[in-house]
Amino acid sequence: MKTCLFTTASVVLLSALVPPAFAQDAGTDEGELRQNTVTVTVQKREQILRDVPVAVSAVDAEALNDLGLAEFDQLARFVPGFEVQEQSPNNPGFVIRGITSDSGESNIEPRIAVFQDGISISRSRGSVVELFDLERVEVAKGPQPTLFGRGALIGGVNVIQAKPQFDFGAAATVGVGNLNEVFAEGHITNAIVQDQLAFRLSGRLRQRDGYVESLNPNEDDFNSQDMIALRGGLTWTPDADLRFDLIANYQEDSPSGTSFKSGAFEPIPGASTDAWDPANLNSFGNFLGGKDLGLDREVYGLTLLTTYDFSDSLSLTSITGYREFESLEVFDPDGFGLPLFVFAEDAEGEQFSQELRLNFDVNERLRGFVGVNYFDEDGSQRVPLTYDERAVQAFLGGIVTPPVAPDVETLPDFNLTVFDLNGTVVPLKPIHNEVFTNFGETTSYEIFGDVSFDVTDRLELTGGVRYTSDEKTSGLLVEFPQGPSNVTFAGLFVQDTGGLIEASDEFDDVTWRVAAKYEVSDFVNVYANAARGRRPEVITASAGSPSAGFTTLESELVDAFEAGIKSSLIDNQLNLNASVFYYDYSNFQTTEVNDQGLLEPINAGDATAEGAEVELSYEPTDYFTLTASYGYNKARFDEEAGAPFSGNKLRLSPDQTASLAAKFIVDTPVGELSLVPSATWQSEVFFDNTERDAISQDGYALVNFNAQLDLTDTLFVSAYVTNLLDEEYLIDAGNTGDAFGIPTFIAGTPQFYGIRFGARY
């Protein structure tokens, strides 16, 4: 019998109750729910969740399928302390316990480490990958310096892909849904040379029309899906002690434009300004050769995993990775039909990494690992933009005011010219172009180690340290392809750099963690840990004021403390976990809009976060499982005189989240029927650090329903509904338009539904 597995092991005194695992069967050999016996590798060795003194949640392939979780933002709703905002596959925001990582600038480090089979994919524009054909996803909360390394200031996410098998296996699923959805996925695996060489091929395709109607006939409906992901893998085991896994990944995303819709200007006279109603957005002036609004993104990755067992107690692991992404996203930042602004982001990134790690286990009491890591990254973010000088002058001069924007050709004559610096009347240009590009290069060397020691049969102590040395270079280039703007006689958004400007420096630091786990009984574990996380220094110069030169923002540090409990109760029918935590941040790196309307990195001072998480999984019979989670997190900037966000709530971080899911299995005359209703809820969230009600979303709940009928051992049919109640909510507000007093709003997904047919062997 199959049940949905959703595990979570946020550990610790009021710990994160991620919707746990719906157990695969009533119990395991130890008689416990699978939630506490699922294997994870977050500590670089195979362990059951209960034995890991870290707040880690693990969601396996069966749980992803049962709950219909195909993307990070869907997964995050069931993991307390974890949120993901996805404006588009090119523009995500990952949030763990109040701290957001979403910068697209090539010279700014991520706060949250995202890994794919041990290879960092943390760079924002390349971090969204499709969750298909996986073993599991592990989400570790809190600083993970020795476990995840660079980028793990406040946590890490590890996507572990399914590997080739030496026995034949295959599956295929096709489906359709509303808004012309087309869905297909499948995999096949088998031995090429029995017991020595095996392959695995897998892929997924998702297409769906946009859910915000376009009033512009030249643009497709906004916020569509158009994705294809392919993966190939080879496993070679020349002998029992040596294993190679070679994995190649490719993903292409080309959805229609994101609906950044103005909340002030009507899309057409008399039409609604609500984010989920039709929008009138446009690209103009033959921008980038006539590119429509939308995204074109490609991500490539090649990973080689090598493991050699010297003995039962000593093994060497090598993780080699190459990764590259290219993305071009065109968007209308003003959010209404006037040809005011059109922007694009052209981002590229290339990286190579190599890790060597030696794992040891001495006398079954002392275990751990030591290792070295090399990381090299080179990237750029080019932002071309176009504006109609006539429209801009009319808007800035108060001629164009809400709620209706006139056609630019109807503007009064005095708005169409200006006096230049010599007092000569010159016409304003219908098309003016500006381009700014930031560059970032990082070469990093790391040495790390982590050791656990059994003081007694019940008490385990763990300690780890990592030394990091970074060589960093930042660059900035501003260009005016048609000369300065006649509105400002320079640039509106950026100022001339006089060519490429660069700055370089070297930084190093030490991060650490300590933890203790005590087995109160065979059914209850308690633990506590403390750790320091670090986000490296940032070398930055503002495109709005490059004459000020480069500034180095100090490294962002967090000291974290956590305690928790994990338990199996009522004859192992109930798993109840809880944790409490406190985080102290220094030199909080964030962004604010400068006088030119550009996002500029700043040091916003200090911040703190405190909270608690609880989760449970209850399985009274083989035919029913209930899981629930609740998370509380109070993340605030410290109250400091002169600090830009003193006392404010951190962006994209609700104080409270909750989830509830159940699985019912019913035997019917035509097969086994699985029913999985689920609901998630979050409290109010602010979309920037200014804590304004106008740039926020009130608390809301989403209800989903999935059903699957297994007609035979190989054939099945399934159906799903997401956002069953068709709740209207926002996933973002403010954006570039907010700098000009015209914030834009992005609608969350409406009700989706569909049916799928599949076979597995």
C-alpha cells in the first residue's frame, strides 16, 4: 500500500513541523513513522532525521507527487520557516526564517545556499529548477557553515536527483488542464553493463496560458508557463568500493511577461486596476530589436560525483560541477499603457567548483569529515532600458496623472521640447536608451571540518569550523547609445561612468557550529545548537552615482541559537517535533531605492529574529494520515537612531504560517483511490522593508485537492485543483514603479485544475 510520505525534521524544542511525511506504510522495522526514519545526508553522511541536531525538513518524491508540488514556491508553503516568492523563473526570492535572498546583481552573494546534488546553484537568476524525478529535497534552517558552506548565511536547500538504477524502471505521465495546460513527464532507467554501468533519462514539459489577460493585442496574456527540463545520468561502479555518477541537466523557460500592473493608472479608461484583472502593458520603440515582454532563460549543468571507500570507516568523496545560465527578461515597470518605460535584464553566469571530502568513523564513537573546496564564478547583469522623453517629462511634470494616462501624441506642444544648456530649443526624443551593467568575479578557497563524538550511549556532541578566503572583483559600466537624455542632459536612471570601472579586494573569515543531542528515551530526542553564519563582503558602486566610487559593505554575520525536541508517541502513531530559535544579525545588507530610482545595496544595521516551529504527523491506520505544521517568526530590524528601517519588519517574512494535509486511501471496485486535501495559511507580509500597508498582502489561505486512482499496478489516473476557492492574493508589490510613486502589483495564481494519465513499470 502506498501512502504519501512527507517528512520533516525540523528538530528542536518547538520545532518546525513541516508537513511531514505521509508514511509509506504503517511503520518501519523499528515500528516508527517514516517521518523519523527517512534517510537524509545534510550532515554529509546518511542519517535518519531524528538523529540530526539541525532543523532540517526532508520532502521525498512520493510527497512531492501526493501534494502536487512541482516548484519551490509550492513546496515552501508546507515547510515552516521557508518561503519562496517567484515573480518568474528568472526572479525568485528565497526566504528562511525572515531572511531573503533575491538579488540579481552579479557582485552580491546569496544568503541562502541552493544546491543540486552538492553543487551550488545559489545565484538568483539560475536557482529555480524544476522539481521532477527526485529522491528528495532537504531544507536546512539556520546557519550551516560547515554543512553547506558559502551562501548558507541562514540556511540551505539541497535538491537530490534520482540516480540510475541497475534494474529496469520507467514511468510516463501526460495531462491537460485549464488555460490550455499541457503537461508531460517521464523517466527510464536500466543497466547497460549489469552491476557496472547504468543510465537514466528523464524530462518534464509544462505549458499553460497566462492568467492575467493582456489588453494589448501585441502581447500574450501575462504570467504563463512554458518550461522544458531534461536530465541524463550515468552510474559506473567498476568495483564494490568505487562509484561514479555523471549528471547532465538542461532547463529552458520562455513564459510570457510578468504582469507588473499599476495600482494607480487604469489599463484603459474605466477598467479595473486590480492586479488579477486585465493589464495593458507594452514594449515599444523596437526595444532590443522588437522583443516582446517575457523571459528567455537557459540553464545548463554538469556534475560528477565520485566516492571511494578505503574501508568501512574511511571514504573519499569528490564533487565536481560546472554550471552556466543565460537569461533575458523584458518587462514594463510602470504597469500601464503609456510608453513611459520598458526595461530588460540580460544576466549571464558561469561557475566551476571542486570539493574533496574525507569521511571517517572511528570505533563507532567518533565520526565526521574534513575537506577542501574551490569555487570560481564569473557573471554579469546588463540592464538596458528605454523611455519616451516626452512621456517622462509629462509624467514628472504632473501633466500625466491617475487614473487615466493620455496618448503621448495628444500631449500639449510645450511638453514636446526643452531648452538645452545653451538656451536652444530642442525636441524631446520619442526614444532614449540607457544601459548599465554590473560585473562580478569570485574565486574562493575553503577548508572545513566537522566532528561528532558520542560522550555516552545517549549524548552526542558535534562541532565544526570552516575557513573561507575570497578574491572578489566588481565592475560597473554605464552607456548612453544615443547620447545623454534631453530631459536631464545626462541620464534619468544612471550616470555616466566614463567607461568600465572596477575594484578588487580579498576577504577571509571563519564560521563555526556546535551542537548537542541527547536521547531522553528510545522515543524522545532533545537537542541544542549554536552557529555563526556569514555573507561575504560586497564591493559595490551605484549606477545612479558612480562618481562616488566603490564601497565595500561589511560581511553580514548572524549568530544563531536553537533548541528542540523530536518524539514518537502513542505507540509510534504520532510524531511530534518542536523547536525554538533566536538569531542576531550584524551589518544587515539590503537595498533601498536611491534618488535615481535604482535599487542600491546598503548596510541597514542590525536585526533580530526569534520564533518557534511545531510539526506533527499522525497515522492511526494504514488508510489515513494527517500532518500539520505551524511556524512563528518575529524578524525585525533593531531600533537604531538614523537606521533606514529602524524597528521595521523584514520583507517577505510573515510572522505566522501554518499547513494542514491529510491522505485517505479507499479501496474501490476499480482500484485504490487516494484523496489528498491540503490547506496552507500565512499572516500579513510586507513586500519591502518600509513596512507600508500599501505595499503588503493581508493574511490568506489556499486550499488544494489531489486525487489518484490506481487502476492496476502500472496504470493510474489523477486529478488536481490548486487554489480551490480561487483566492485573490498578491505575490509582490512596489517594484521599480514604486520609486516614482506608482507602485505595481503582481497577482498570485488563480484556480488551476487538470487531469493526468500515467503508467509506471
